Amino acid sequence: SQTIHQWPATLVQPVGSPLSLECTVEGTSNPNLYWYRQAAGRGLQLLFYSVGIGQISSEVPQNLSASRPQDRQFILSSKKLLLSDSGFYLCAWSRNRGTQNTEAFFGQGTRLTVV
Amino acid sequence: SQKIEQNSEALNIQEGKTATLTCNYTNYSPAYLQWYRQDPGRGPVFLLLIRENEKEKRKERLKVTFDTTLKQSLFHITASQPADSATYLCALEDRGSTLGRLYFGRGTQLTVWP
């Protein structure tokens, strides 16, 4: 069976500090990978998505970047955090678009507070 | 521009009634619509998927419809229970591009009271 791991669960970071959130998927190959951010009481904003190693697409201009160094590893980073980067970050994976079953499976999320 | 919208932020209904949630999307074709449940502090959990060429899907007490003319999907929970209280998210899967982007609406917070 497939599983997705995202860590840490909570993080408090000072303004201007770097960020690295990691997400790994097990039990599948060549997944689509996503990073979403959810502000309090809001929907999920798509930040980055990837259809393969080294292939990253950004949805919105921001202070964050993403990398996919391995097939089942997706990393969200920032060199200098801003207060506005606070939020609930979710990693997700789905099967390749060529399949019919394309629902997304989410990690537990990371609650990031920038102080 | 907003690709997918859920017009109601909150819906309160009495136990036993049918809850109906609405999702509207912009002109993506072909499109798949997905529905998720999210509990506080947790990631969304997939419930149902409906394709553009399907009019209705059912799963236990859940029913989803798709109207391509109105560009709208309706999500129904029949015989609702307090345990159904959660935020329900609609998501649009863009099947018309080479990339599998998945866009979410803001969600509707459903409260079922006894």
C-alpha cells in the first residue's frame, strides 16, 4: 500500500530564517507531487507541482521554492521566511495523469508559524 | 482568475436531513471534479470523483452530480449525522493539459446538529 510522510508536524521559525519541509511517498512510482498552503479558514492554494524528477512548476510567485531530487521525494524550501509564510502546508501525491484514478493523497500537514 | 468556487462557506443542517453542497468551475475541458473531506488540523481525504461524461456517482450516503452546461457539481449527504460535520472541498483536475494540476475550492464547513 502507498503511504506519504511529511515532517515536521509543527514548526515555529523566526523571520529571516531558512525553511526546509520534506515529503516522501512509499509504495508507488512516478507519482505527481504537490505542495499546497492553507491559510486559516481558507481553501488550499496550489504552490508547486511536479510530474517527474527535476520537473517543478510554480503556480504563484512567492518566497518559496521546491525541489524533487528523487522520484518520491519533494522538498519545500525558503532562504528567508516572511511573516506571511505562516500557514498549514500540505504535501500530496496522485497517480500519473495517464491513469483513471487520479485522486490526491495528503500528508499530515505542517503547521508553520513565523514569528 | 478563480478556477473553482464553492459559494457557501458554511452550512448548518439538522441530523437526518440531506446536505447539498455546490461547486462551480471555469471553462476547463475535459475536467474531472473531486470531492474531499477535511477535519480540523488534518489533510483532506478523498471521497468521490466524477468525470465530465458522467452525470451521477454514488457511494453509500454520498451522491455527486455533474452538470457540464451549468459547469456545476452538487454533493449530497443523505441521512446526515453529526459525524458528517467537517469541511468539504471540491477540486478540479485539469485533464486538458499535459500536467496533472489539481485546484481546490475554499471549502464548505458543514455542521450537522442533533
